[in-house]
Amino acid sequence: MSIREENLSILKNSGKTVAPGQKFIVDDFRPEDAKGIAELYYAVYGENFPVDSVYDPQAIVAATQRNETHMVVGRTPAGDIVGLYALFRNPPGKHIMEAGSWIVLPSYRNTMLAMRMTKRVNTAPPAHLNLHAIFGQMVCDHVISQKMGDKYNNIISALEIEAMPPRPEDGLDQGGNRISLLDAIVLYRDNPHSVYLPARYAATFREIYASGELSREFLEDSGPSEKSVCTVQPMENASLVKMTVEEPGFDLAERLKRMMQEYPEQHVYQLVLPLWRPGVSHAVDEARKSGFFLAGMLPLWADKDAMLMQRVSTPTDYSKIQLHTHKAKDFLNSIVEDRESLPA
């Protein structure tokens, strides 16, 4: 039995319930909160959350001690954890963290808990984290988190089609119930640098830079290296595989083909390309030949900007993607248009 299976078995057999209507405070994480956080994940996501460590109290404590995560919780006087909002070091940059795990127990969703946790993290991230930006993903099966992001001046930059598995209550089919994610950053300090804009997406990216008041020098692409340098991250519980390219090379098409052969029948394949490296235009052209289309930009992802492409294995019902702002809706239209224009 794996560690994930052991932790899920403990959670399943604990029979833990949290009484509704308790008072709560919003506070930074304490080690004694770890068990309650694992229970919260299980109560909301069942066994379907794709990251093993969220069900493991010891791993939760260890990650916070290493400054890999910063957690804010809603805690009752009895010590029950009824809400969570966290920063974690998913982006590779030293000065950016991802905000996520925005979870509130269903019986506490009619309170101000979610708003209070978000305000604490977004307006006052701890100084010792030395953050220039916070990256966030907002679910698109409702617009509540998008409205919250709009309140904190999120810079919308990408839309990941059907990147998240269905919620437990929606069933486990791999089609229409999957959830799309709207990507954005909260900017605290820009890092001006030079970028290479792929001709096909230059207008879209310039618009993102202008809307976020991000200062960039645009360079003419001189072409790729001989060989690509990249890593592949499978998230098979989410039926998603991501390739991150550090150096675009002439062999990128072969690397993409190999990735999809090694991880067949995944619902989503994603490709992260470095906009600060020459050769990104060639990479975009090769990726499109392999069925990848635009997802958007990842500002300051590696302390410099990256872009994101995606390949989705089945047709998408775009009517199920709920978006709050006209800007987000226009962005979706651009993505759909790009997907429909892929080479036959």
C-alpha cells in the first residue's frame, strides 16, 4: 500500500465531522493544524485531489518548515480547520509562488471566511518570502473566485482548458465535467527583461503586457538550439502531463511525440516555453503541428516570462466555461480561434 493509500484509508475510516456554526479565526498555519487540513481536503475532494501530500499531515508540516508552502487557515476554538488558502512553490522562479488550495468546508461557505483568507494572503504576503508576484488559478465552473481575483487586480494571462478533474460530486468522466482554469498573477514588483514574441501570438501577448503595465524589450527571434532541454511532469491522477522547456531546440517535435507515447491517453498535454530564449517561434510552430494551441502567458513564471500551450484530447463544450469579465471572455474566443486553426 502506498503512502497516499495509507493516508486515504486513515481519513476514510476516521469518521471525522465538523460541527457547523462555530466561530472561527483566520490565522497562519500551526503544526497542529496539519491533521485538520488533510481532513478538509478529504471532506471537499474525496480521494480525487491529484497531489499526494495534501492527505499527509507529516508532509504538510515538513513543507511549511522548508518554506515550500505558506498556509492561512480558518480555525475554530475546538481546533477544527474549516478553511484553507495557501501559497506554494510550484512556479520555478525564486520570487513567485502559486496561490491555491482555496478550500472552505461546505457548511462554512455562507460566511466571510474565503474573503478574509484571500485578503490576508494577497495584501500582506510574509516579507521573508520575498515575492514579486503571486500566481493563481481560478476555476471556471463558477465565477466566485474570479470575482475575488478581480477585486485584487489580477492580471489575467492564460486559460487552461479542462485542466482539472471533475469534482467528486460530479462523477469521474473525462469529458464535459472537467474544469477549466483561468490563470492570473497579482503583481508586487515587476522584473523588466527582454523577450522573444512568437509572431502568431505577438498581438495577444503585447495586450497582456499593456494591461498589466509590464515593461519588456521585444527582440527578434534568432532561431532554436540544436537540442531541446526540457523536463516532463506527469499528473496522471488529473490525466494531465506537462512538458517544461528550458531551451527550445530543433528536436522539439520529436520530444513532444515521445512524451505523448510515454504517457498515452491523457486528457490534457501542456507545454511551457521560455519567452526569454530564442527559438520560441520555431517551438510554437512545431507544437501546433502536434495539436497544441494557445493557453496564454505565464508572467514572471521563472522570474522571467514563459508561455503556455495545450493539447486537449476531446472536443470541448465551451458553454460550460464560466467567465466573469469581458476580457476573459475575449481571451477564450482567441483560444478557440487558435484551436480551430490548427493544421489538419
